[in-house]
Amino acid sequence: MPSEAPTFNLKAVVRDTGLKPDTIRAWERRYGVPQPRRTAGGHRLYSQRDIDLLKWMNARQHEGLSISRIVALWKSLEAEGKDPLQVTAHDALQQTMPLGDMGELANLRREWVQACLNFDEPRAERMATQAFALFPLDSVVLDVLLRGLAEIGEAWYRGEVAVQQEHFASSLAVRRLQTLIAASPAPTRAGRLVVACPPEEQHTVSLHVINLFLRRQGWDVIDLGANVPLARLETMLLTLRPQLVIAAAQHLPTAQTLQAMALTITSLKIPLGFGGSVFNRHPTLQQHIAGHFLGEDLSELTGTVQGILRQPWPLPDFVETTPDYLMALEHYHECLSLIDTTVLGALKPELRELVWRADAQTYLAQYIRAALALGDINFLDVDLSWIRGLLSAHQLPAEALYGFLQVYRTALQKHLDQRGAIIVEWFQRALPVPAAPAS
């Protein structure tokens, strides 16, 4: 146990803790901690336990707690007969979030979401600031910002929220995350990590969260941003030589570009960690990427990254795309313009207009190409429902979508030969021909 003998003057404490003298005196004056003794001349003398207490408080503050809650937590642990210095950071933070508090956090998330939907930036910022003052940083990031954005995204997918509202909320979340990243302490670990979105991936929120969490653990993180071209990525990685690259994909088409990205990165003898919502929807898709899957829970990210850095090689076994799939992909690409022309020619004018406005042919082709490139046409099984919702949000009704897919299947049967049998057979299975009416 640290000594409680009054030994160190304020100058020594400042040097050991990194805190400013005014901060230490303010905490003592407002919250009664620490409680240094005084010399005959009135100068403060601190014990080793006082120094450890200040370091503990500083660490909890970097985890997102307000000083008032930190002091309350310290006193609560002491009241239970526990030495706060012996309690792990995880257990300490868990104690700050009883069920009532978690309900409060959910209320703050609902308020933040509603403010975003109302384009009420001042209120949204107040809700976020209040959440960060009351709860650990990681909890607010995951349970207010990320979960709030997910709720807004699901509402947009159902056609209940405009894309402008979704963009507004995302921009506020990104700005808040960038502010937190900028305020992160300087790196304390050797080497660096790189985070980047694969080509065509524009969703950067999850990578901002990853960047923030890793910086708070002392890593030097370089963020290359959205939609990173492979040629440019290779050049930058040869210069940066990171210990690990982390990438995320949210949809099947960008999982395909991540697959190509993974092969480029590993060819440079740099390990890759990857994740994203598409891999949560398609667990088997994880096996088609040459890298380490980071898991579905961002709260466990830093521990997963540490494990990868300890043993980056060999990579987990991954499934390479077979020649029959590559042949089907090439054949589909060769025939795509004919397929599109046939589809447009076969659609009735009203449906043709709806399909054109929703850009349905482009979306569907992107997903078909991605499933073929990734080596399993059955990836469309799950994501076809996503496409339906996406096109519904673009004013293509369900019955119109079904009519479009029926025409598309007929065009595939007309223009694809045996090389494209994988595609035709999937459409026949997923979209049966309607039964003939009874005579």
C-alpha cells in the first residue's frame, strides 16, 4: 500500500502527475481531495498515496468521467471497504453505471437523435456534452453517437427519415469524434497504426471511433480517410510502414474492394485488421478476407488489436475466389450492357421511370459483382433484403421492385450462357417464377 507519510511538496507532485498546480489546488478546494498536510509555514506536503490518488483521478478523467463523478466513485469504493487504487479501471467504470444511469444514457441518446432529426444543432450538442459530462467517454461514443446513428440509419432504410437528416447527424457525430481525437494525449507506444476505408467506402464514423479508442491507449494512428485508392494506399504504406492497417466495410460492394485491399496490404508484409457491419450480417464473409477480423463489439477493440500485434502472422486461413466464380464475374461484366438494355426495353414506361429514378440496375449490378468477386453468390440472400429497403427509400415500391427483378432474371437467362449459370440459378431459387393462374 502506498505510504501516507507527508513527504512531497507541490512541485514534486506536479512533476510526477503531470497536472497543473492550479488544477490540484482546485480539486482540493472544491472536492476535498486530496487532503495534504501542512508544514509549520503553511506549505502543502503530499503522501505517495495522495500522488497515486491524483494519477487515478486523472486517468478516470481521460476515460470521460467528470471530476464530481470521479470523487463520488472514489468515496463510494472506500465506503464499500475497497481500495480504489486496487480496483481495475473496468470495474471502476462499471460502478459508475447502475441501471438508472443506463436509462439516463438511453434518454440522452433519444434526445440527441430527435435533435438531429429536427436539425437542432445547439440542442444536439448540449445533449452530447451532457452525456460526456456524466458517463465514461467510451460509453457515450458507443451508446449515444454510434447507436444513435444506427437508429437514424434504420429509419432512413425504412423510408421514415430523409437522407439529409442522416447526413446532418453523421456530420455532428464526426465533428465531435474529430474534436476528441484532436484532444487525445500524445502517443506513448512505439510504431504506428493506419486506419483507412477501402475504395468506394464513404462511411468513416466507425474508423473515427477506432482512431479515438486506439489513440487513448497510446498508439500513433494515421487516418487515411474514405475511399482510398489501392495504388495510392500502396505508395503510402511503403512510406509509413505501419505495424497494422485497420479497415472497415459496411456493404457487400465495399467488402469486395476490401478483399482487393487486403491482398495488396498483405503482399507488403503488413497485417490487416478489418470489420464493419457487412461482416456482422454475413459471418461467413469474414473468411473471404485476408486479415484478422476485429469482432463485432468495438468496446473490445483495443484488446483485440493488442492480440494481433503480439502475433500478426500467420494470417487466419481465408477462402480464395474459385475460377468458376471469376469466370462468371467476367462473363456477367461482358454482358452487362446487353442485360441493362434488355431490361429497360421490357419494362413498362411507368416502371421504367421508377427503376431509373432509384438507379436500381446500378445497385443490383454492384451487389451481383461483389458476391461473385467474393466467391459466394449466396451472400445476396441476406443483402437482397437490404437492397429492397434501400430501393424502397428511393421510392421504388415493393411490387415495382418485384416486377423489375422478374424482368432482370429473364434478361439474365437470355444473355448469359453456361459461364453465368451461378447467377441464373441463384435468381431462379431466390425469385421463383409465379405459378400460372388456375383455368
